[in-house]
Amino acid sequence: MANGFDYESPLNRLLSVTLPQFVNNERNRQESSRRFDEQMKVEADARNQQQLNFQQQQMLQKKKLDFDIQMSEKREDADVDQGVISSLDKVGNLNQQITRANKLLPTMRTEAGKTGLQGIVNSAQNTMESRTAMLDSLLEVELIQPNEYNVMKNNIGSAGYDNMNTQIVNQAIKQSNLESNRGWLTNMEELKGINTQLVVESKNIGTAIYATDEAQKQLKDNIELLNTRKSEILKEMKVGSKTNREDITPGTVTLAGGGTLSGSDYDSFVQGTSDDLPLSVWTTLEVEDIEDLEQRRQSYASGVQTKLDEQIAKNPKLTKKEQAILRKAEADEKKKAIMAGEGIDMTGRSTLEGFLNMMKNLKAGDNPQTPFNPFGR
């Protein structure tokens, strides 16, 4: 141009400067927006992952807590069940063991506890059945007298049975001159094992352990062999024809010191129907005989008392009216005892038993009372 300046038309300015600049700015804005969106997405993903991690951690902690609580409860249940089993193991009377175990069985918390409790019941039953089988065998070979058999049979589940059995059987062995007969004593020990094994094996018939026909046949064959061997041993152990007990009058009982009692005197004293014996009898007994007789009386009474307690436990609790009548009866008995100058039953046991008999007999009808059925049922 004439003035010396280069002239740029607006169109050229638009095309060469403004539009390119606008395009670049738009590109920059879009890129910035894209980077921002990406950044936000990354941060959102991070937050989501963090939340997910937190939730997973919370879930794992909850599972661990639930597991710990569950294990703690299982340990507590196992401890409670074990405590019950341990307490029953300390009960010496087998009948009481069975009664208590059956009552406690529904309260057990674990399968192991139920199995353990059922094991106590089975063991107690097997022990009493084995004892009975051995008594039957000793009576069959005529080592023990019927009265001795009856006393031990009545106390078959008592805590003192083993001591009583050992004393009576050892005395019979001594009086039969068999204490040095190793063959006879060996047979007796084998017989004990056979009787015990027969009790167990007989209960295995039809069980899952011997489910197959072959196993059942093998079991029955084994039982037959045991019974055959038992018969052989019983014949070898027969005492009747080769014992010095033949000089004992039939129907009498021999005590630990060698003294004897008639069956009627023995039964009346041991079973408590008589509190004394004729003087002529006492003078023939040694101290060892008297101690033996008293121990047998106490053992028999313990067995009767256990059965009485079991009968009372099976009956409903006394009503308030019955309790009031009982207290009145106890008070009247104490007054009568004082007036008569007699001793007072401080335990109230005789009054309790008499009162219960009276109350229950009102409902007993024609059913008679016996020492083992005090309520006439």
C-alpha cells in the first residue's frame, strides 16, 4: 500500500489466526475435559475399590466373629456335657446311674455327649447282667448257697457289691478247700470273661456292626462256642461232690468267721424283719461272723433303700396340703416319742415313708404293698 503498511484483510485474519486459535483452544478444552473425566473416573474407581475392600474386610471379620462364637458355644456345650458325664461316673450305684442318665439324656447339648451318656447306661446294664450271669454260674456249681445268692442279687447294682461279692465268694472258696486249686480258680476267671463276653456279644446280634449275613453267622458261631465252653467249665467246677461244705446243714448260711445261721434267722436279720437273734445264736458267732452279718444287713438295706428312693422319685411331688399333713404327723410323732421316752427319728424318714404309704394307698386300690412296691402300684 501507499502508506507503507501491509494490509491483512479480515477474512485472511479469520482464516489464518482466529479460526486456528479457536480450534486449538477447543482441542485444549476437550483434552482438559477428557483428562478431568479420566481423573474423576480413576478416583471413583479407587473409592469404589476401597469401599469394596472395606466391605470384604467387614464380612471376613463378621465371619471370623461368628466362627469364634460358634466354636466357643461348642466348647461350652462340650464342657457342660463332659461335666454331666464326669458326675455320673462318680455315682457308685449302677441303678442310680442308669436312672439319672436316662433323665439327663434329652438335655445333652452335643452328639458326643449323648453318645457318652448312652455309653454309661450300656456299661452299667452290661455290668449288672454280667454280675447276674456269674452269680447264676456260682449257684449252679453249688459254690454259694441260695441265701447268699439272694443277698448279692438284691444288691447287684449297689456301690458295695464288689466288696460284698468278694467276701462271700472268697469265704465259700476257702470253706470248699479250693483256695489252692489253681485249675479251679483259673476256670472261675475264664468263666467271668465268658459271661461278660456273652452279654456283649448277644447284644450285637442284628446290629449294624454285624450287618452282613457272613458277619451274623460268625457272631452266632462265636456265641455257640462260648456257650459250649461255658458248659464244659461249669461241669469241671462243680463243687457239690468234692467240697467240705457237705457238713453244712442244708438251708444254713456260713459267715466269714465260720459260724452258721439257719436260713430263717439269716433272712429275718439281714432283711430287717427282726432286729435281734436268739442269745443261743449270738454265743456261737465269732467277732468276724458278727461283722460279716452286720455288713450284709447294711448292704441289703442299702439295696432296699435305693429301690424305695426310686419309687418315691417316680411319684408326683407332695401338694401343699400333703406337706402340711406331713409336718403335723412329724410333730405328733415327736411328741409321742418324748412322752414314751423313746428315741426320735431326727431324719423324719420313718414318718415320711409312713405318710407317703398312707397317701398313696388311698389310690392304690387292690394292689398290695411290698418292700419294693411301697406305693401299691
